[in-house]
Amino acid sequence: MARFPSTGPFMITVLIIKTVLGCGVMPSGQSSTQSFTVSGFSLPVSMVYSGVATVQTEVHGIATSRDAAKAFVERLVMQAILDILEHQGRSALLPDAIISSILDQLRVQINYDPMECKGATVVAGGPKAIMGTAGMTPHCIIVGNTVTGTCPPRANNGRPDCGMTNMPMMLMSISGNQKTITGTLMTTNIIMANWSKSMWQNVLNRALRLSAVRPFGLHFITAFATVN
């Protein structure tokens, strides 16, 4: 069983208790929204997708569609946030019904633009193992279960070009869009609506620490969140 990160400042518990005691919602149609960004992670194969059957067979765990890759990211981040808030409520000895009420007044929206792998090469011995392979056509380069780069197309024929002796210089890094997750935290709870940016930053920091000890944790061990 994964250990939760330390409970953090006492202020968190106090504010959650105040939320419960107030437990009121904002006037109809009103809400408070806080946006955030997560970056600094490496790219597990479950966060990319391919509709090519041979790629799906060769790359264990790769998403089979864009929607599936997005859903994976949504579950990963959203569940960590909700688990942290639930754990905080339990630490304050709050009844399940009250914790559920708090979480029901929070909406977490995750936005992510997954990368498509039209082809793939799985490298067992590290990136240098693919040097000198002639006529390589895969698009994504995968080491273990991590997407490490892509092959740029040749100017003359449009085919990926990672088989040259200068391959390390030809490999393209992964786009910043694929290494950035954005999201919003929207609450209708009148107390949570007044939480400071640092409060939400603390929740997100702890959610990422929790993600780092779960499956795919090695990909998120260096990740960081920024409340905008």
C-alpha cells in the first residue's frame, strides 16, 4: 500500500474543518476556479497512442486512441488530487459523508495533448542501440516503457531518418505540449473558494508526491506543479 505524503501545514486541516462546518455552496451559477500546470515529467507509453496494430502489439501499454491516452492522464492526475483531499479529511477524523460532500463540490478538469506514434522502435539497450540501423521507419523511440524521442522525416522522401551514423543529432526531442499537463480546479464550496494560491499549491505538490510512489511513479518523480 502506498504511503501518503506528510499531512503538511496544520492550516490545511483547519481549512478543511472550516469547510465542513460551513459546508455551504456559493450562490447558484457561481464558482471559484484555479488553474494549474504540471511539467517536468518523462513520457510513459500510456500517455501516447497509436492506431497501428503492429505498434500496439510491440509496445505494451500504449494507448490505442487519442481519447484513451487523454483519459489515462486525466485519471492519473485527478485521482491523486482527490485522494490527497480525502486523506486530509480522514486525518481530521471527518465522517465519510462529509468528505464526500466536500469532494462533490470540487471539479477537476485536465487538459492534455497526447502524441501519436505512427510507428515505434523499442530499444532494449539504450538509445545508442539503434545507431546504424538502415531504413528505419518507426516514428517514436521507446526505451523501456518511456518515449524518449521521435525520428524526423527526411526532406527528400518524408520517411523517418534515424538510421544514420549521426543519429543522436537527428533524434528530435518530445514537444513541450506533450510534456505539459494543464488543468483547472473549480469549486462551488464557499470556504474552499477562498483558499489561497499557496493552499492549492500545497495540495498539488502533495498529489505529485503521491503520484511518484504509484505505478508510473518514476516518470513523475521530477514533476512539479505550478498554480497560475
